[in-house]
Amino acid sequence: MLEYDATGFLRDGVAHRIVSGALHYFRVHPQLWEDRLRRLRALGVNTVDTYVPWNFHELRRGEVDFTGWRDVARFVRLAGDLGLDVILRPGPYICAEWEFGGLPARLLAVDGLRLRCADPAYLAEVDGWFDALVPEVLPLLASRGGPVVAVQVENEYGSYGDDAAYLRHLRDGLVRRGVDCLLFTADGAQDTMQQGGAIPGHLATATFGSRAPERLAVLRRTQTQGPLAAMEFWIGWFDQWGLPHHVRDAKESAASLAELLATGASVNLYMAHGGTNFGLWSGANHSGAHPCDAGYEPTVTSYDYDAPIGEAGELTEKFHALREVIGRHLPLPQGELPADPPRVAPQRLARADGRAELLESLDALAEPLERAAPLPMEQVGQDRGLIHYRTRVPGPRTELPLRIDGLADRAHVFADGRPIGVLDRNSPGATLPLATGPDGATLDILVEALGRVNYGPQMDDRKGITRGVSHGGQRLFGWQIRPLPLTDLGRLAFEESVAARAGHPAFHRFTAALDSPADAFVALPGWGRGLLWLNGFLLGRYSAAGPQRTLYAPAPLWRAGANDLVVLELDHHGEAVELRDQPDLGPTTAAPSSEY
């Protein structure tokens, strides 16, 4: 059992220091969990920290899945078998640059529901999540012989609110269901954040990445006695589309860690291994004062985080620098360090062997819904992906501005099948010119959702069209809506005769032959933006805006022989797809010191 007294942590009654590394099972292919945990243990840490994202486990209301990739119990047991303690952070909110901070998108379809507070409607939803999750967790607790030594109550709540009744409800809900290990909170190293997020009588910890003595002094004003812990010690940073790849110098990271450990504090390295935001699971930040303001900043597919264990498991310069520092305070594991995983032999797939235009494939992708006005994704039961809207604009009309109010996040607009432009939520006042002939025109709007906001006050981030569409100031009604989650592409008809037309979104199918599965990095030089599937699995988004220029495709997704890659290009069609043996996360910049 992990406990603490006025002097510090105690592990089974013996003085103990936590040196942990964050590794998220949901960002690592399950066949690679053991490999990544072994690498983490080789770093010298004695604990692994992971979130549990509610929306990853409950894909439909009341249907909670703890199997396969979602078998968090297997991940925890693997960690324990390797001699690692486990810190579990079950939400309900996790942030983590994850879609909607781990909350299910369906909450946004409940009229009047207020997130992350003691609103009865929200608390009822949280209770349902805990009812499903806690029975999975109980056998893993240290009190029952398992490796879980601590459980977090919410996450960085002081950066969002100050509802003490809400925090007590979460704490009481965990305890009432049988969670009897150490409970803690984690908040930024600012007095206001600690005041908003701490729960009297429970361990308070801090999140930061530098100037440890100064930040720990702030924490000490809340955690007045007992151990001090940096529950997230940021040794890297995440990336957002259109900005450079963030890096933090290995020597500087090691020096900051040495400064922290010299104080006697415990630490959790965030991230020790970042992994990947596979599929459509990456979240977003928003720097604006209102959801409709500019300032939406979506997170990229890679979650490499400039971590000591790279996205494909490689042991980096930072790994060796941090390991040396940890070795000054804890005994390091004996034996050789793990070798880097094998990589594919590079190859170029010169041409697609079939295409299918998206607008011509709507019937194969989804059944239409008839509605008076455009509805956001959440109100038609959709979580992620694309959504298509169609209506008729009367005519004849001279050229008038077409406007979308409440767009989230990016819309491709077509008149009678002809592309007329793209609108983006970061230009909320933008319009497109549209004239119609005597019979009017068919208006198609294809909206791409790029990830719900996962941090800050703008989390009420509904996707699609939330308010309406107007032409010349007149609202347009009578809509056909097709949710396009793109979870099954099996009905697409790929044909070699279909040409790639500029401005027309289309699926492209390529075939890659491998002698045996190995890690690969898929590059799409000359392409614009879109999605990439490997053997039916959605690897994630790509964009010429960068920074990342390759998508990680782990060995378990490949097979010996022929492999299918499908590209959905939304902007600018390329020709070839490349398999590379090295990642390219783009031009780099040092993360601003304010982020640490």
C-alpha cells in the first residue's frame, strides 16, 4: 500500500519516493504494451501513470467496453508483472490533448447539461461511468494485491472551476464504490489553481516542467505537510497543426529533473512515452474568449511529445540523459537496454489502383436524415468524422454571400457539384459568393470535425453546423443530413477509371507488399489534407500544413504480403504514397518557457 505521513510517502510502511513515467495504453497498439512498458522500466522509473478516457470505453450510451485495445486491466497487470506500481487517473475528465478531454460527445446533446460541475444531469452521467469502471479497477488495487497504488480525483480542475461540491461527489463516489487506495488531486503550480482543485484531507500535487523549487513552494502552501510531488513534470510538449514540432533539449530536461529530484520530491515524467492519437482521437485547444471566436488550435495525430521513448519505441538522447539522472536516486534495472524495433524497407507506391469520389459515394457511406435545419453532429448521434449537409437554394439569384454560422470546424462547399470554396471556424465572418440560375442550385456542405476542445472554458465544442446557413441574409431550410463517421469503408466502389479532380474530395486505394510486418512511417508528399487507413484501421489525419510529415504505422497493423492503404484527400490530390523507415515530425522549435 502507498500512504504518506508528515515525513513523506510510505510504501508498505517503508519510506518511498515515486519516480513515475506517463504512458497511455490508448495511444499504444495493445500488442506493443509490454514492449513499451519494458522500455519504461529500463528508464529507471518505479511507477507508470495512465489516464482512463471515458469516451474511449463508452462508444455508445450504456455500452462500456473493456476488451482488446480497451482492456485497461490487462495493461495494468502487465505493468505489475514488470515490477511497476500504477497510478490511475480515471477522469471523468482527463484533458491529455484527447478528444473532448475524455468526455463522451453525447453529453453535448443533452439540453442544459453543464460540464464539470455539480449539475445533477452531469453527475448522473459521471455516476454511470464510475458504476462501469470501478468494478474493473477494484481487483487491481494494491489493497487487493494489485499494482494500483493511487487514483486521481478529476484532473487539473483548478484550471477550469472551483466547485468543491463536485469534487466531493467524485471523491465520495470512488470511495463508496470501494476505491480504498491513496486519492489525490493534480493542479497547476498557481495558488488559484490549487485552491480550485484541491480536496481537504487528500494529497495535492502540482503540474509543471521547470523551476521546481519555486513551483513546489507554491504547492506547499496547499499541501502544508507530507510529500511534495510533480504529478506532471513536462519534459516535452504536444504539437498543433500549422505550427512547428515542439522539442525540449535533452540536457536542459535532465537538468530540470535533477533540480526537482534534489528537493526530495516525487515525480511523474509527462510523457515518458507519448504514442499516437490514432483515428480521430486528437483534441484541440482554444485561445478565444468565445467558442465562435478565432483561436481554435487542433492537435496533430502524433503524440510523440519529444518524449524519452519515441513514438515508435526508440530510445532517444533524452532517454539516456534522464536515465542517468534517475540513476543517482534509484537503482537502475540490470541488463542490456531494449533494441529499437525493426523498420520496413522504404518503398514508393507510385499510383493508386482505384478511386472513389466522396460526394458520388454518399449512398454507400450513410443513410440521409431529413431535417428542417442543419443540426450539429451530437444531435444526430455522431461523435467524430465528417458530416454532409444538402439543400436547394432558390433561383434565379444574383451573386449573394453564403454564410455558415456556428461552423466547426472546416467546410467544403459545392454548388451543383462544383466546388466554390472552403470556410473555416477561425474566420467566423467569412462568406462565399453564390449565384443561382432559374432552377436554383443544389448546395452541398461537407464539414470536417478536427477534434473537440479538451482544455479551458470553451469545451462546449459542438461539431458540424450549430446555428444555420444563410444566403444573402436569408436562412436556408429543408436539409438532408448524412453523418459520416467513416468507420466502415467496405461499400466504397473503387475504380481505376475515376480521375482525381481538383477540389473534389476522393478516396484513393494503394497496395503495399511487405515480406513481414514491421514499423513504418507513411508519407504523402504533394497531398493536401485528409485521412489515412491501413488495412481498415484509421491511422489518423495528415496535413500539408504540418508540422508532422509522416504517420506512424506500427508493425501489428501490417501483414505479410499485400496491404491496403486508403487515402481520403480533401484538398489537393497527390500521386504517390511513401513508406519510410524514419519518422518526420517536421521543422522544430523549442516550446516556450511559459509552457513549462
